[in-house]
Amino acid sequence: MLALAIIDDLGAIIIIAVFYTAELSPIALILAGIGVAGLVALNSSGVSHRETYMLVGVGIWVYVVESGIHATLAGVIVGVAMPPNAADGSSPAHDLEDTLHPWVAFGVLPIFAFANVGLVLTDIGLSNLLQPVQLGIGFGLFIGKLGMIGSIWAATGVGLATLHEGTDWRHIYGVAVLTGTGFTMSLFMGPLAFPTEAYDVDIRLAVLLGSVISAICGYLVLRRASSTPHQI
């Protein structure tokens, strides 16, 4: 599920970079590309000091911002370039992840949530939930993620992957439903897709409802799948 969540977010970031970039600065893009080449050289040379990667990453972030592409892409590039295992047995990428985790989990995400999900529910009725925007976002979160089942089925069908021992399609279905809790990236992309201020409440409400329904249904499916005997 973690792998699916990461790949899903990467896909969302690429979509933002490709479809929601108004103007591009070629010079800034070239300078950012030089920074990326520097990260590749550091990785190829076996450099394991995470501070070195972060320093280059700051420069890439600045040039990506100036280029017009969304800056989240810079973070992805630095994360991919940082080596998971060093020659001395350490893991720069994992160590950085452990260091950042409490700050992100207890600081960045709560602040992001409070800043983006403020809703006044007093004037919201059933009719507000049945508008095209709400239905599109809600069904996109709850039903759209089921496409993961199709991809996994295709991968196993052609022999590119196999289900883990003790796992069957009930577990895959439950995980697919659970990944519909697309909270952060959905709130991030919503205003980009619907820049009109009139849609702000609609986007937040649809994301919250779609995420809650996905979380509850995914939990129930996985709980039932784990409590019944595995069928070969």
C-alpha cells in the first residue's frame, strides 16, 4: 500500500508539472537540469553525505520554482537521487526519512490540513453533495482507485508480478479502496483544476467525504478478508 501511495503521489506531481504550468523559463530549466546532473554524479561517485544532496537540492528547488514548474518536483528528484544504501552500511535516504518523519507527521501535515480543510457545515445540505464537481471528485477518489486492481491483475496475468504469499484478491481490493483516502494531494490539486474561488468549499467537501468513505470501506473489506480463512 505504501508503494502504491508513493507512486500515486508521484503521478499527481507529474500531472501538476505537465498540465498546470502556465509559463516556462528555459534558462531556469537548464540550470535545474545541471543541478540534477550534479545529483546523478554524486550518486554515481558514492557520496553518502545527505547534507550534500540537500544543498544541491535547495539550488534545484530555487531554479524549478523560477522555471514555472511546481516546486514539489524538486523534492521528488532529490529523494530519488539520494542513495538508499552507502558503502559504510548506512542509509542516507532512510536516515533522512526518519529525521523528517516527526516533523512531517506532527507539523507539516496538520498545518496543511488546518490551512486547507476549513469548512462551515451549517449551510451545507444534501443538494450540495450532488453537484457535478462533488460527485466527480468523490467518485474519482472512491471508484477511480479501483483501476489499481486492473493494473495488478494485468501484471500478474502476464507474469510481471505475483501476489504475496497469504494474499488474495480480497486484500488487493481492500487496499485499492483504502488508497482512495487521497487527502493531501487531492486538496493540493483541486484548486489547480478548479481555480475559481466559488469551488473551494465544493472541493474540500468532496475530498473529505470521498476520503472518509474510502477509509471506512477499505477498513471493513480488509478486516473481513483477514478474519476469514485464506482460499487457494
